[in-house]
Amino acid sequence: MEEFTITKDHIKLLKRMFIEWDGSCYEGAPGVDLKRPYGNSGVYEDICEILGLHEPCGECGANEDSLEKAQEIHLEMLNVLQIICCTAAVKTGTYIKKDRYDSLSWVLKKK
């Protein structure tokens, strides 16, 4: 079984996600803007700003560790969105994916 923990940082990013209608094929569907998922085209810079990861260095003011953290949490947002859609809840905590191949099998882990 796969486990994943939704943190307050994930929720902060979720609140800033730019959701739009993509009508480019078939009947269309809602989705996250690929160029500006958190509002601007500087994805990792946006994440650093939203999460307060700024430290002197680089174009966005974030150091290498901050940029790595931004990249990591950006990739984790796939699990976050799957869990929220599956559970119909936005709640921090550890979730378990009961079926490895079914993104709709996430459940909140009991303590």
C-alpha cells in the first residue's frame, strides 16, 4: 500500500492553484493551467513565495534547497488532487492508497 501525507504546505498551494476550463479536445474538462499552475509562469518561484522559502540566491531569491523543496512539493500535488477528489475532503493527514493501480482508492489512515 502507498502512503502519502497532506501537509499545510500542500493546502497553501492548493488554494493558489489556477483552475480553468480546457476545451482543446473532446467535450473539455476542468484542469490546472499548465503554464501558470499557481498564478504566474515561474512555477517554482511562485511555490517559494507561497511557502515562504525565500533565502538569498538565484533569480527568485530562493537557494538550491528551497528550489528542490519547491520541485518536490509541486510533483506531490498529483497525489493531493487525487486524494481530495477521491475523499471529497480537504484535510491534512496521512492517507493510504488501498489499490496501487486505482487513484480513487485513497482513504484517511486511522490513528
